[in-house]
Amino acid sequence: MFKSKKCIYKQDLALLLLFSLLACIFVLLPPLNETPLRIIFALPLLFFIPGYAFIAALFPRNDSISGIERFTLSVGFSIAIVVFDGFAVSMTEWLFRPNSISISLSLITLILVEIAYFARRRHPEEEQFSFSFKDFVESIKKDDDKTVLMSKEERDRQKMIEKALVIALVLSIVIATAMFAYAKVTREKETFTALYILGPDGKAENYPTVASPTQPLTVTVGIENHELEKINYILQMRHDGTVIQELQIPLEDGETWLEDMTYPGTQLKQDQSKLEFVIFKEEVANFPYRSVHLWITHDLSGIDLPFSTVLPLPSHINSTSFMVQWEGTHPNNEPIYFNIEYSTNGVNWIQWISSTERTLDMFTGEEGRTYYFRSKAIDDSGIEEFVENVPDAQTTIDLTNPEISLSLSKSGTQLNIRATSSEELEDMTAYVTALYFSADPVEVEMSSSDGITWSGTYTITNADKTHLIEVVGKDFALNSGEASENF
């Protein structure tokens, strides 16, 4: 149980926490971690603060050790703590990095400061350690005199403490050195691949940002293999996700590939577009191993663009196979070719037909799906038309017949016909047939405000006779449903 005494002097412990916090801030947060203050705050965290907190916890009394001993041991044990902590952190997923070592040392300091705070409270107030720079200097000058005035038991006790501390410090340094040597010998060499692009001066600056068919864009692409083995790289140049060029590049460990790559500028866009260089290892995967990119614009002055569009389709179709047609023109009457794409959500597009001169084809889809279509015209020079991320036409495959329910009511000689459909209908018609004599059905016009609920009226001339009421409805895919009832 701790005695209920106060810790009178704790300013030094508060300063330790403050310096640890500032060290983390100036090591972790940009742009502060790019200033010289990073070194000023990081050095005490590495070579003094954790050791001082450890000694403060170990010797909470004023008369335990002298000021110069406290300072020397603080430096020595800080080095030992840093080595032990660095070895432990290097075994984790965070590895030995400035961020991880700064945070871990700050946490160790926080724990030791709490121990030191409670350790000081265990002693009378006049015996608790308190730091004074003046007393620290005088302790250096008078240390020998103080030793002379001590009794034999006090001198023996002082020597035992000093001997134990020296042994502990030497053992810590020996163990830390051994751990450092072990980590150095067993640490696996870091492997990586460098992918970069250079401007016209061979530097990572002044990149070209404008392209056109008459002004292709050229950059230098570099790949460096530091994977400790031979790697077969696959390099792709992409424009807004479309692969423009693909190269196979095998590189030995330590080998560098550096070549110019040219984007022809024929995939024209009105807004900014992304010119990207990506690499894969051994085979193309869903996600590249490394990537770099430029944002570019296109110079459209003096360029005649082809135009194309997919012709409108019915909103609904009652067949899984249907005809899709498209057309296009060129301002100079040059030949054009068509790339036809489709989508099931209007956002992600899939190539259906590429570089064709045809203007129609049969498309096969799945029941219940909505399909979106768009076209892109390309002339003989490879110049493509602008294509926005919107469809030219769309349709939904619907093979299901609507279900219709019928409700009848009478008001005088007027028969009220009300029909409800399971889906929106394009048209509905009612037929009334008198069953008491041979007669043709009478067509009754039905109307609706939402395509779901339909209503119509019919005047009955013989109210006491039986009539057959039938309703027939068609949805937008021309699927029909019907219902009937005698009245």
C-alpha cells in the first residue's frame, strides 16, 4: 500500500512527458517532420529521457545517488532501452521505423514516469528527489568531500550501489550489443521495385501535360529491380483505364530499364484525363504492383472528330436476343470504324464489338436486366470521338406477363370497371359481352394516371341479365395479362 503522501517535486517528470509528446509531433506530423526541430526533440528521446525516467523510478530519494551519477546512468540506460525497444519493435509488423520507435519510447517513458511518481510518494517529503541545476553543479565539485565525511558503513553502502549500477549498465550494454549484432546478421534485406517517370531533361520535373494527334506526348519510364531475384515485369501504358501499350520486361536483380514511351494523343477527351504507367510481376492481376501517372489535357485545335450514336431502343423488350443498331459520320466523309460498349449499370462499360464497319448486330442478354449501350467512332488516323460516361440507348429485358386483378361495381345502370396490375402497363382495354344473346364484345376505354390502376365505365341496358367483363393489358415489353368476371 502506498502512503498517502504527496509527490512534492514532479516538474522533471512533467518535462519528460512534454518532451516525449513534442518529439512524437515533430517526428510524425508533416511539415514539422521536415524541420531541424525534429532532430532537436528526437535526440533527447533517444539518449536521455527514457533512461532518466528509469533512474527516477529506481532511485526516488535525494540521497540515493549523486547528480552526476544520475545523469550518467540516465544516458547509459537510455541507450540500452532504445536498443531493447528497437529490437522488440523490429519483430512486429511496424518494424524499426522513426514513427514506431518514437511512439514506443514515449509509451515506455509514460509508464516509467508513473512508476517514479508513486515511488517518490512512498518517502517523506524532505527525502524525495528534487532537481536543481545549482545543486547538480555543486554535487560534481563536492562529491569527493562528501565521500570523505561519510561513515564507513555509508561509504560501503555507496560503493555497493555504484558497483551494482555499473554491473547492470555493463550487462545492459553487452546484451544490447548482442541483440543489435543478432538483428544485423539475421535481418532480411529489404526488397522493392522502383517505378518512375522523368521529364524531357531526365529529371522528375517539367513533365509534358498536353497531347494531340499532331503532338504526341513522350516521357521516360524507369524500372529498377531490387527484389533479390530475376523478375519478369509487365509494363502497361493506360489512358483513363484503357491499355494503350504493353511491354514484357525481364530484369535481373539490380538491373535498371529506362526507355522513352510515347502516348499518341488520339484518345481525345475534353476534360483532364489520366495517363498512367503500371507494372505487374510475372502476370497481369486485378491490381498493379506499382503505378505512376500524369494528368494531361488534349489540344483540339484544327481536329475534325468523327461522330456516332446507338439508335434508340424500346424501353422494354420481351426477348433475350434483340437487334442493336448504330450510325456515324465524319466531317470529311472519311471512313470510320465503331467500338460498341454495353453496361448493366450505366457506369462500368464492357467492350462488345471493336473496330467494326457494321452498323447492326444481335445482342443476347439475361431476363430482368437493364442494358445500356454507347458507341465510339474512330477514323483511319486513329482519332476517336469524345465519349461521355452516359449511354446512347438502353432497354430492359422483360419476359414476365403482368398479373391483373379485376373489381366491378354498379351505380344505377352504370357499371364501374376497375383493374389493378402487378407492374406498370402501357395499355389496357376492357371488353363487355352480353351473354343472354349472341352479340360481339363491346370495347370499353380504360384510363390510368400511374399505369398500375386502370378504370372505365359501361352503361348496362339490361341490368338483370348476365354480362362477361374481360380486361387485357400490355406492358412496355408487349407482354400481356388478362382477367375476367361475370356480372
